[in-house]
Amino acid sequence: MGNIRDITEVSKSTHDEYAYQRFVSILRKKILMDYSKDMRTIYDTRVGPAFEKRNGRAPTGREIRKEMLHEPQFEAWSALRHTAQQMTWWSIQPAVERSLQEMIEIAKEIAEQNPAGGSINLDSEIKIPREVTDLDVHLMPGCFHTEYSDDDVAQGAVYHHGTTVFSGGLPHRKNSKGDVARSIANFVNLRFPDLKPKRILDLGCTAGANTLPYLEVFPDAEIDAIDVGAPVLRFAHARAEAEGKKVHFHQMNAETPTFEDKSFDLITSSFFFHEVSVAATKRIISENYRMLKPGGLMLHMELPPNSEVDPYYEFYLDWDAYYNNEPHYQAFRDMDFPAAIAECGFKPEDYVQFRIPNFGTTDNKEFEDNARGNETERRDHGNGAVWFTFGGFKK
Ligand SMILES: C[S@@+](CC[C@H](N)C(=O)[O-])C[C@H]1O[C@@H](n2cnc3c(N)ncnc32)[C@H](O)[C@@H]1O
């Protein structure tokens, strides 16, 4: 394994490119953490009270959006956020392009050797869902699936390096990748010590950031990870093998997975469901139920449903649905989560949801207290401080 090169280390930014990336990270922090507070103040002091005076009641999230659309503060904030989102990808593309051929060679070589014992199984016949092919999700040029050359890994590299810039200014995100998986894995280990998952499935794994940390907590588990995009999977596999992490990556639609019934103890995902339609969500959860072993747990990290947040936050989260090419985001959060999983085979009483503090930036005792059921402080999902998760046990 000594001569295996880490695909994540190949793209080197120039001094000026790095300065640009830092600028984008800090700009995003300003937008999300500082300017958004100014916008909230305008809502709290003027827009909200004016609505209440006219209507004799507080507005819903949708109504807040209608009101805020006319506010110059929202227009400026939204334009800035949209531009910063595009700049995130632009800031890393030149370095990825310069190193692309080398990364492709590394991924090919690793796929022949599989030094850590994992694998990659691509399906050239796969029909990639419209949710991925019809628009550039997150404004990422080429989305998750586009292949510009044979054996392409570009989209995996763009996503991997772009997300570093994307979250680089946020206090709960800037230290490590894989925060969500690390948080879920540690939480599950503490909260359900008897589960001891032997086989784990990660859906919509993209570049594998939130797949690999399951092996830190459950080193003996067998891990499968699926995605529809070949370039992201090639990158994920090369990276996992270089890190000595044995994961089996598959190009597979989560709506029609080919794993056998009762295969997995834990089925998970992160930032996945809000990108698929509600109809597809239900097909995927039904398949999760089929693939879980009795006693197994499905636990997905996602944005909290609208029933869990105040109307202003609902309006705030809707931004991505309108401007970040995530059209299913709003309908997903409108869903009644316990009812939805009950439609898919789970018993209503076996529904679970947790707000898991971010493992890497939370004091150990606080994390453990939370995992053992004593939620010390109710914090909002956002900027990585806490991860909303939902799912169910198959009894
Ligand atoms: C936002 S990304 C997930 C990010 C990733 N889990 C992480 O934490 O870094 C959503 C991923 O889901 C994949 N995807 C979308 N629809 C899918 C489907 N029906 N089956 C499998 N993967 C899908 C996309 O290709 C994309 O890679």
C-alpha cells in the first residue's frame, strides 16, 4: 500500500486560487451567519409585525417568503448567496482540471489493485434519475454524473474540494470531512449499544466523505455505499482505498437496489433525501425496510421537517429549493415523516428522530449525555451545529 497515492492530495491550488477559495469560504460565513441575522432583524422588527397587523395572525413560512421577496435586503442577500454558491465551484475547478488526468490514472490503478479489499461496481446501463440529469444540483456544473472523458473522476474531485470551500468558514464544519457520519456512528454506538452493526449501507454516498467514518466506530463492519454517479464513485473508491478503508461502492439507484432482503443492520444517508421527489423517497424507504434485518435501524440525516421548525426558518431553508437547484427540498420538508415511514412498512411506533450534536465540535460529555437521552440544549439545525436524523427500527 506504500505506493498508493491519495487522490484527494493531487489537485494543488496556486497561491491566488487558494486566496480565492478562502475568500469564498469567508464570504459564505458572512452571508450565512452575519448578513442572515440582519435579514432576520428586518423581518422581526418590520415585515412580520406589519403582516400581523394587517391579518391579525402570524404568517406561515410561504407567506413570509412572499413578503420578503420585495425586501431589498432579501434580494441583495439572495443574489450574494447565489453568487457565492457558484464561486465555490469556480474556485476549485482550475486545480481539478490541471490534475484531472493524473487523478484518472490513480483511480484506474487503485481499482485494479483494491489494496484495502474494497471494490467498485459500475453499471453502464443504469438509468440516472431526472433529479440528477435535468439540472445542476447545488449549481455544481456537471452535477454528480457527467462524464467528460473515459474513466472520469472530475465530478468527485469537484464535489470533494468544493465542499471544503463550501463549509470552510463555518465554525462547526471547518475541521474535518465526514462530520455527519462520525456524529451518527458515535451516537448509534452509545444510544443502541446492542445494535453493533455488522453490515451497513450508505445511500447517495457521492465522494464518500460520510461513508468512511462508519469504519472508525465499527471497524469490523462490512460497508456498501451506492450512488448513481460514476465519477463520484470512482473518486470515492480511490480515496477509500488510499485511506485503507474497505468499502464496496456500487453504481445503483436507491429506488431499485439489488441487495437481498434482510441484508443490513444499519441503513443510512446524509444530505440525500431532500434531493429526490417525495414519491421516490417512499420507494427508497420501502426498499430500506425490505433490506433491513429484523432489529435493524434505518437512520437518515436530513433537514428537519417544517413541523419541527418555526415559520421563519422554514422560509430560510426554502432558499435552496428556489435558487440552489433543489426543487424537492420544500415538498420533502412538508412531509409528515412518521406517517411516511409507516406507509413504507415500518410500524408507526418504531419511528425515531434525533438531533445529534456535531461530534467533532461538541464536548464529549455533552455528546454522550445527548446520546444517552438527556438532550441538554435544543439547538437549531443549521451551520453544522446539530444534525437532524429520522428513521425507524424494523421489528
Ligand atoms: C448531496 S449528495 C449526498 C452527499 C453525500 N451523502 C455526503 O454526505 O457527502 C446526493 C447524492 O445522491 C445521489 N443520488 C441522487 N438520486 C439518487 C438515487 N435515486 N439513487 C442513488 N443515488 C442518488 C447523487 O448522485 C448525489 O451524489
